Amino acid sequence: MRRVIFNKKGGVGKSTITCNLAAISAARGLRTLVIDLDPQTNATQYLLGVEAAKNVRPNLADFFEQTLSFALYPKPPAEFIHATPFEKLSIWPAATHLDGLQSKLESRYKLYKLREALNELNNQFDAVFLDTPPALNFFTLSALVAADRCLIPFDCDDFSRQALYTLRESVQEIQQDHNDKLRIEGIVVNQFQARARLPTQLVQELIDEGLPVLNTRLESSVKVRESHQHAKPLIHCAKDHKMTQSFVTLYEELMARQTV
């Protein structure tokens, strides 16, 4: 299963959700790949550490540069993937200069190259999680074209709520034009404050409108920021913490829906 975590709004927890779900997947014994399509490289830093993320090569930018060239012997996709310190968890790392490639990739219509690469890797991974930039750009579109399911983080404010409708339309358009397998798997409620009236009201209104809100709620926690700092997903640095268990519950909810 290939899951893309997508929202055009920044700061909604895309990289945190991506990496923690992927880490749980790997801890359950699945060969798991994270693909970081964001030039900010947050997912790469989370899984490799800040310093290692600066220098890791070859990376996603190298892959896309290769698609723009006429290399006689192009590197296969597997050569761009790197092991992380965590068993069964690999990463296809981002690079800060991805942005500089965007116009060339768009003009030469390389939108399907990532999907083609993942098709070549089908037998090497059981689960793939794609982290996207906070924009509907070439890299996000590439991820949506390559994925089977889409998770949309929602951070419980009215601006995010309004954005949900355009996000849903964007996914439906990709589904119709480029990827008929793509489905919105669910809306992940993040930074939830159970005791506050507004978040509870907003979430209930989304449910009443028939939007696919997942049951699990992710609250804010200092422990998440600590896990970023130590470059260790929660399952590896605070196994029994309440926030870790929330991610485990979210993962199990997704697995249950996957078999339906």
C-alpha cells in the first residue's frame, strides 16, 4: 500500500505523521519506505538526523535530475534508497535544491516518473509513505499520481476546515485525470484539544457533513518535538508514551480499514 500524506497548509504535522506511521509499520515487521518530496527535508532529518540529511546522496533530486538527462545507463530506483537506523525502515531522501528542478520537470512532463520507479520497487517494500510539501506543486502531484491512498492532516481551525474542500476536489481531479486507484483514506485530526469547545465542534461538523474523519485523535505533545530533536520516531524513543499509543491506534485503524 502506498499512502501519501497531503495538505497544502504548512505546520499540520505531515512529516510527523508520515514518519511515525512508517516507523510503526517497520516495527511490525513490514519492509517500509518513506519518500520525502519536500525541499524542507523534514522527514529526512527526522529519520537520519540533521547533519546526515545535509549530505545524503544520491537523493530524490538526483533521481529527478537523471530523468531530465539522457543517461546511457541510468541508476535503478533502488540505488537512491537509504537505510535508516531503524530495522526494516528505509528512506528515499529529499534535498533542498528540489525546488530548482520543478519548472524543468513540469515542462518536460515527468509527472509519472515516481510512479514508474515505485512500480519497479514493488517487490522490495510492503508499505510506502510519501511526505509532501505544503503546496499542490509538481512533487505533490507526483506523489498523488503514485499513491493508492491519501491521508489529510487537519489541525482543528477554521482555515484548515475551508481548505479541506479544495483538497478533496484536488484529489478527485487527480483521480479522474491521472490515477483512478487513488482514494482519500481519511482525515487525521491533529493537535486536538479534547477539553476545548471549538476543536470538538469543528470535528463533529466535519463528521456530520459526511467527511471521512478517522476516529483517532492526535493531541499536541512536547514529546513529539523531543523525538524530532533526537531523530527518533516515538515508537523508538518513548514506546509507552500516550502520544506513541495514539499513533499506534491510528496505524491499527488504517490497517483495519485497509482490509475492509
